[in-house]
Amino acid sequence: MMNVGRTVSAALVLAALLVGLSGCQKQEGPAEHAGKEVDKAVEKAGQQIEKVGESIQDAAKGEKKDKQ
């Protein structure tokens, strides 16, 4: 019976630690937020450049695609 009590106690302590650690998330600052916005803009620009490159290749081959 003592082993069951120790196991339950250990489980409760572990659960309390996990709950405590999950509340310690670092808040995003203005620089990190700005960096994420720049990353999104660069990704979007890269996708547009890729589309333009494909259109140029298609035009060079004589193919015509509908604008999407």
C-alpha cells in the first residue's frame, strides 16, 4: 500500500510541475512580431516571383496560361 501512495504522490508532483511550466511561455516582443511579419512578406514575394518565372518560361515555350 505504501508504493501506491508514493506513486500517486509522485504523479501529483509531476502534474503540478507540468502545469507550472506550461504557464511560463515567453511573450512575443515587438521585434519578434516584426520579424514574423517580414518572414511572411518575404514568403509571399517569393511565391509571386515563382509564379512570374513560370509564366515567363511558359511564354518562352509558346504556351499561354490563364491568369489565376
